[in-house]
Amino acid sequence: MDTDRGATITISLPIPLSRLGFGAYQIGRVAGQKYASVGTPMPNEAEAELLLHGILDLGITLIDTAPAYGLSEERIGKYIRNRRDEYNLVTKVGELTVDGTCTFDFSSQGMRKSIEQSLRALQTEYVDCILLHAPPTDLAVLHETDAVETLQQFQQEGKTKTIGFSGKTVQAQEEAIAWSDVMMIEYSIANQTNTEIIASAFASDITVLYKKVLNSGHLESREALEFIAKKTPSDAVFVKHCAVIGSSKLGRMTQNTQLFSELE
């Protein structure tokens, strides 16, 4: 299958994007060693329900999850499936958590099993975006597997509105521009390696989701969010970028959302 979309127009996410999105890692797993909040317990069920409804009430219209995020998908499906028309739902394929250990499976069969499990957990017939959840060897995934073709099949089958890439290396991200509708790209005041990739994605009309904006919690919120607010355009009629941040606490998300609004 030809993985280059050529002159075709990229497909946008169906719900207008808020400038901040919610990364749902911490509602499903205990923060690991790379996080400033390492060891912080997951929210209990009542706290997770309050948090998920709270972020929608704040006007956040994108939720990012993944099978590798433990209970995250299940909790999203359990608590906010009835508000499905209020947010863009993004999940991923390729990385799994088995008995607390991360593994990767980019086979067509493995990816299909993964997305079918995700749809059941999320209690939805489709998601708005499926991203390849790529490892550091992301270029090999693009060159040596049928992962992109399988994503395109999912899109044709109606399992997702859009497809894209959450990668690691500059070269793999450059190649992903050819077929992605959406790309999740690391970008922060601490890491501006992907500045040119982001510019190329914008030029190709790709929706960009910024990840690690707070550098896994190691950056001070005002400094980190001010950088994003000043470095990214906010006056477009159709916003095609979103900074994805996470927290296990609704109060923290509320503070950061209000702060970001003040900084724009």
C-alpha cells in the first residue's frame, strides 16, 4: 500500500481544539522514574471521575490516552463515555504494558488486537485519532513493519477519523509527515530539537500535539506554558495545535489552564 498521501488534504480532528489538551497517563499508572511526581499514587475511582469531568468542564477538548497507560482507557470509557461529543479522543497502538512492563508490537495482528481492546475499554465505536506509539527505534518501525498500512486500514474501516505518529527521532518524524493527519511532537523550553519538524508539519496542514511541554513535570509551569503560548500561533481561525499536559489532580489542571489563558 502507498503510504504517501501525496496531494490529498489532511483530515482535521472533528471537534475544535482547545489550546491545552489532557494527557491521561496519570489516571492509569503510577508515575515512573522520569517524572517529577515519581511514586505519586494514582487517583482513586472517585478522584478519576471528578478529574475527567473537571477537565471537560474547563473547556479542554482533547484527551490523549494509550494502552500503555494502564487503567487510563478503561476509566475514560467508564466515566465520560456519555460526553463523547465534547472532546477529541486520541489513543495509540504499538506500545503495551504487560504485568507492569512495557512491550512493543507493531505487527498488523497485534495492532488490530490492541485497537479492538482499546475501543472496548473506551466504550466507543471509534476514536478521533490513532497514533503510532513508537519506541526509540521508530525509523525501523516505519521501514520494517506494516504499521502505517495497518493504521490506514483502521481509518478506512471507520475505527478512527485521523491517523498519525508519536515518534522519537527527527528522521522518522520527517518521514511521517508524508502520511500523518496528526503528529504528537516533543516541544518545550527545555527541548527545541523538533522546531523544524513542527514548521514542516504546519506547512503540510498537519495537526500538531505538543508532548512533554512540562518536561515530565520538571519545568516550572509558568515558564513552560509561557514558552508555548508565545511560540505558537493563537490567532488562527482553525487552531491546528494543542499542548498536551497531564496531572493526577484537578486543582493542578485548573491552575495550569487558567495560567495558560492569562499568558496567551
